[in-house]
Amino acid sequence: MNFKIRQLLSKYQDLLLYAIIGGLCAGLDFGVYSVLCFIMPYLWANVISTHCGIFCSFLLNRQYNFKVKDKTIKRFFSFYTVGLLGLGISSLLLYILVDIAHFNELICKLLTIVIVAIIQFLLNKFITFKNTSK
């Protein structure tokens, strides 16, 4: 049984570490968003908080998860592009859920974080942090 657990952890190590790092960065994103919603419109708060999450996530994933440190500038712009795609998806979903469906902006932000995180994991794993040295 112990071997099977280790085998599963090894197989999904990238995903698990990405989830832990993503949780930390999503917490930062949500915290900044929650505070900013008191002083500015929620879509502007989303833009600023998402950027905080993008920068946090790039630094931590580069260092601890994917451990790919070559082509840093190219990888950052790829990661940032994926982050901007996520920002677009997040903003669209927030607009639909908050302005059209009239749901709570904080609950909607939590939902969009989960949806966007899944999309971004796949794009970053197979594009941004693809190991090119093999």
C-alpha cells in the first residue's frame, strides 16, 4: 500500500505542488481582491489581484515546482500571457455572475479562481515550463 501511495505521489507531483503553490497564490489573489473591493469596482480589483497572483505563482513554480530556470524571460512572458488569458476568463465570468446573474462578488471570485487554475495548470505545464533540454 505504501508503495502505491508513493507511486501516485510521484506520478502527480507536479500537479500536487502546483495545487499547493496555486493555493498560496490564490489566497494572495483573493485577499487582495477582497480588500480592494471595498475601495474600487470589483473588475478593477480583479485586474490588480490577479497580477499579484500571476507574479507570485511564476516565482514559486519556477523555483520549487517545475525547477526549470533557463530562458527565464521567455518563460515569464509565456506564463504572463497564460495569466492574462486567465484574467480575461476570470473577468468575463465575474461580469456574467455578478452583473448579470447578481451573485456575490466574493463567492464568484472563489469560483473563477478554481476554473482558471485548472486551465492555467495545463497551459503552463505543457507550454511555459515544458522541459526543452530532453
